[in-house]
Amino acid sequence: MKVLVVGGGGREHALCWAIAKSPKCAKLFCAPGNAGIADVAECVNVGAEDIDGLVAFAVDNAIDFVVVGPEVTLVLGLVDRLEEKGIKAFGPSAKAAVLEGSKGFMKDILAKYNIPTAYYGRFTDIEAAKAYVTEKGAPIVVKTDGLAAGKGVILCQTNEEAYAAIDSMMTDQVFGSAGNEVVIEEFLEGEEASFFALVDGERALPLIAAQDHKAVGEGDTGPNTGGMGAYTPAPVVVPGMIDHIMDEIVAPTIKGMASEGCPYKGVLFVGLMIKDGVPKVLEYNVRFGDPECQVLMMRLKSDALLALVAAAEGRLDDIDLEWHDMAAMVVVMATQGYPGSYEKGTEIKNLKEADEVEGVTVFHAGTKAEGDKVLASGGRVLGVTAMAPTVAAAQKQAYKAVGTIDWPEGFCRFDIGWRAINR
Ligand code: AMP
Ligand code: GLY
């Protein structure tokens, strides 16, 4: 099979790394890829938002199967465009990707199909939005309806903060048109986890749960990022809870999406808030998490490509997944300044030494090759990933590898996994 992976982050490096191991993968391309992906796939210079370019590349190169990493590519409809050309792809149609593309749509699906989540209201009118805040009272959460690169969520401790959040989104348009509509919802307390399931339109196959650290600073402080690290298993998702999540959350969502005329295919990323053993949905994403994907792919023992193809072909019944009975952790190394402004083009050395630490694979995110050198080209740059018998042991190996990397302009959090380890 000739396979194309779309994207160029750590998630896509992990996907390429897993897919390249499949005996069914005859040739692997990645668009646009990065310096690390170039070790396992041929990188092609087409961006993840260049839908025409991606379709043309897939047609010209007789690609058999396309795996889409980022949500924006899905929301822009790449899967629909490929299917029109008879090319199979992993990921939802544009219509189904609205589950992530519009938080209001997502909340309506949850409400209509009785799936546990925070109470909410949808607003296009500023005064009505503020009146809802006055009625419900803080703490409360204000979100842009549309995609805002993970930044359109403001947790408000007072009513005044919530009024200001509404003004910033709706009047000042800080998040552009994403904030033309806002969702205001209940502030949920508890512990978060990311749960993943493969979906083939009708059936779902559970993957595993992970926990990520969104905040940039140790102790989960400071501004939110795309994710500074993750680990699996997530102890807060106790074994019996998976059946509950599949029956009460994933199954009704898939049924609901089919009834709404937008059957869901791909991976369903369920962002959960768990309190006293009860999981509620915080949000859905229509793609793998980044950096959660890195630890999922490390623990997956089965052939990743066969599983993704089965999901795309509506054949998940044929698949039985095996996992390494181990823990995995990814520590993200980012350029100093991230998630604010940062310098590009600094050199990273000793990556080979890091890869040689037992149990460790370094996935690249924002890197680019220049001759023999690897340069940082983004905010999140590396995902130093380790697999070991326990979360504590994986943490030890990951930080050992971090210690070998020579990159003065980079930083990481040194407490990834604290919740699991302190438990
Ligand atoms: P989202 O982009 O919707 O995942 O939100 C980003 C982060 O904001 C989540 O990972 C949570 O930490 C937090 N968050 C979102 N919604 C809520 C909520 N209703 N209650 C408490 N925290 C929330
Ligand atoms: N790590 C969270 C996300 O991918 O949205």
C-alpha cells in the first residue's frame, strides 16, 4: 500500500513511525513532515491546509490510503475530496468534523443524545450572553464556537471576568470569526483525561486513555499550550470506566452523528472531566491528540496501518488490538518563549544520543533539516518519549534522554506525570 500522512507535528511523526512498521506499507509519504519524519517517510512540500495540493499529490502518486493528522485539514474537507477521487482516507468528512469545528454543534449533539456534559448556552448576541452569565454565576467558562488553535477557552472565576471574555471574543474579535458565536458553560471540577476510540461509521473500538499537561509551567501553572507532555495509562480512568465511557458516551455519539446525517469515521478524541469516578465530556476532537498520540503509538503492539484502514473501510469488527502492558510518557521540549513569541532556527544537538537511551524514541514536531543539522522551527519542537513498566520508570528514562540533548534555547517541564506518580 502507498500511504500519505498529512501533517508535520509530533503526532504525525508518531503516526509515520507506527505505520512504517507495517508489512503492508510499501511506501510512505508525509506532507509536509519534518526533520524527524524524514527518517521514516519521504517528506513532500505540500502544506496541511493546501487541500488542492494534497489531492493532486495523492492522485499523481497513486496513493492508496491517506491518514489525516490535524483538525483543520479535516474541517477543510480533505477526506471528502479524496473520496470523490476514489482514494481512501482515515478521518471524518467535513460535515462530521464539525464536531470539533463548532463547540455549539458538539454541545447540541451531547444534549440531544443525553450524554453527560456541562450545562451550556449558545449565543450570538452579546447582551444575551452576559445575561446568561448573570443568571448562572461564576465560576463559568466562555468558549469561542469556532476553532481558535486551542486558545478560545477562558475559565472565569468571577462574573466580571466572564463579561470581559465575552467582550474580547464578540466585540474585539480577538479570535477572529471563531468568536462570532460563543458557548458559555458550567465550570466542571475534577481530573481530566483524554480517551480515544477508533470509529468506522457504526462501530467503535476503544483505544487507551492518556493524560496530558496543557499548562506551560510546572505544577500546571501559566498559560495553556498545545500540550507539554502526556502519559498512559491514566490512573484516573480505572479499568471498569472504559466500558462505561464506550456505552454512555462514545456509542450514543456515533449513533447520534449517524442519525444527524453525518456518520463519524476516524478517531474520536473524548476530552473528559472525571469527578468521584463519574466522567463527563469536556469536548470532542476529531483527530488524535498531540502529544497523546506519541504515547498511544508507543504502546500499540498491533499493526497501526491495518487498524486505521479497517476504520476507514467500515470493518472494525475485523480488528482486535494488542497493547504493550507498559507505561509510556512523552516530555515536550519547546523553544523558550513558547506559547508566546520565540526565536526560530536554533540548532539542536545530540539527538542520536537521546534516541539511544533505553526505551526512548524522540519524535520531532517543529524541526527542519539544514544539511546535517537539525534546527528548531516551531514552538513545540521535540517529544521525548519513553516506554517502561511504570509511569515513574518511563519518566526517569524520558528525562535521562532530555538530559543528553544539547539545545540551550529549548526548555521542558520537569514534572510531567506528577498526578499519576503522586497517586
Ligand atoms: P478545550 O479546548 O475545550 O479542551 O478547553 C481547554 C481546557 O480548558 C480543558 O482542557 C480544560 O482544562 C479547560 N476547560 C474547558 N472546559 C471546561 C469546563 N467546562 N470546566 C472546567 N474546565 C474546562
Ligand atoms: N493535547 C491536546 C490536544 O491535542 O488537543
